[in-house]
Amino acid sequence: MVSDAKGIPLEIGPGKKIKGSEKIDLATTQNVKWVAKSRATARPPSAVARC
């Protein structure tokens, strides 16, 4: 799928952590609207088998 959107930012700034927390201070980010924490543990991908 292709988008015809224009003016999309080419760079992002991940921001800095809030001291004493794992949260990100959105005021220190560049071209970021929201932040979500990823899972703490990694899970293997689902497997699909043909029988």
C-alpha cells in the first residue's frame, strides 16, 4: 500500500527518560506523538505447519 501523504518528518528524536522512572518525557522528543512500552519478555513467533 502506498500513501500520497506529503510533509512527513524524516527524522525522529526518541526523547529522554524521566529521572527515577521508565517513562519518556514527551517534551524532549522530536516528531513523536506518543510512546508505548514494549513487552518485558520476548516471545517466539507463532509457528504454522502444513500437515
